[in-house]
Amino acid sequence: MGLVLNILNDLVYAGFDKLQEMVIDVGSEEVLTLLGCLFTSEAPLTDTFLRKHCTTRKRKALTPLVQENAVAGDADKFVAIKVYIRKTDKRILYAECREDFIDLLFTFLAIPLEFAWDLSVDIVNMGCVGNLSRSVKNLSFEKQKEATVSQCVLPYYYKFRAQLLDIVIQEEDSEYECLVPRNGYPSSNCKFSKKIKKDVLSNGERIVKFTQMHSNTSSYAGVGFVKGETNFIVSDDLFITPMSTSSTISLLSKLQMNISDIDEQVINISKAEAVGLLRASLITTSALTNGLSNFLSKM
């Protein structure tokens, strides 16, 4: 009872007459709503279970990330992109880039939320994800504490060109095994495994080893999410399209811009800018402008 009274006092409740206890069924719809509310609401439980939708809060301006001192050996790790900026309000209209920047952006889809929060210096603007992360780290179970090491490890097939966020990529194990008939060949429904136990063999089957081979012998063979040697356009809200003359003209027409109001700049994306873009992609609809705010403020 003492614990309950302390909680109610902290919440400024003088009595019990306005309190109500509810039993709530949590299904997939509620879980998806709650996931969205983690970023857009300061009261995600209330919005999910009572209002049945996320109410968008008035956001504070993103605090520019403090530029970190370059670590020895990291000075050459950057990705160059060309951005087009509206002079009147210093907003990035879109960026032109190569496949290395696209690989960096697509990697955001695979990064765990806890790792994204740990990279951010502005906890408030990450919604309730920070509270979840602190809760896990404050648990008393040693095994769970050991599991909260701030490191992001992705499978080998997430290997990409622009490695700016200290992500660990597992080494590729290219040897596989498959069960095939003794006098036959692998079929289209052959199931590949890292290791097949011999006790599963039956009806004269045999185990055949396969090694993955790349048709391209370049250093980037099998690397990245998009086709190499390609130019792309990235809008402020991270909508990505292959670049062409028609797509550029179409975008400028859609923005209804005066040509004299457009400024062209080349930006080198290092770790600090990559972290800013990751954070902005989760909580804003102007990811380029907010994520590259350090660069814009210098202008």
C-alpha cells in the first residue's frame, strides 16, 4: 500500500475516486500502434490503449550533433554527396549521390533501436526508446546485463561499402552442404545447410559440399544493396530513385522552385553526419535537412 500511495502522490492524485482499473487485450494492431507511438508520443500507452492512435506531439528542433574529434585512421572514412539547398530557408531539397550513400541509408533498416539510441547524443528526441534501453540496462539479471553491450553485429550479407557507424559485419562462411540422390544432381528444392549430420542419410543419399563463388572478381563483388556505378536522387524525406534527366526536371517542377533560389554544395558524410541522419530518419520527415544541420548552420 505504501508503494501505491507514493506512486499516486508522485502523479498528483489526491484520492481514488478518479482511478479506474482496466484489463486490456493486446493484439498485433495494438503492438504496431505502440511501436509507432514510441517515436511520436510522450504517452505511448495512453495513446495506444485509450485513444487507439498516436497523437503527434509538437517536436522541439533537433539539437545539432556535436562534431566528434576525428579518430586516427578514420579521417579518410567519408562518403561524398551533392546537395541542393533552398537559400531562403536553408532546407535541403534533395541530394545526388552514388551507391555508397544509398547503402548507408538502407543499413538504417537493419540497425537495432537500442544501438540507434546509443549513437544519439539527444535522448529526448528519441521518444521513449531511451527509457526502454535504460530499463533493460537497469535489470538485475546478470545475463541480461551482459546482453546490453552497445555493439551492432549484422550478418555477412549486410556487407556494404560505406562503413561509418562502427557496425560489425560477420565473416561470410561460403561453404554449404546439400543432400542429393547417390547417382543424381541437386534439384531446385535442394535444402542447403552449414552442416548436415550423417545420421539423416537414407535411400542412398549422399552429402555434397558447395562453395559460393562470385562472378565478379572486383573488391566490391557481392557488396552493397544496389547496383554499382549508378547515380541516385534522395529527397529530404529519404525517398530514393535512380537519377535521370527526366527525374531531375520532374522533381524541380514539383517543388516549383525559382532557379536563383537553389544553391549547390558538396558534403562529405563522416560518422557524425551518419549518426545525425540515422536519428533524423527515425523522428522527422526532413531527414536530410535535420540530419545535416551541422553543415547548414555553418552556411
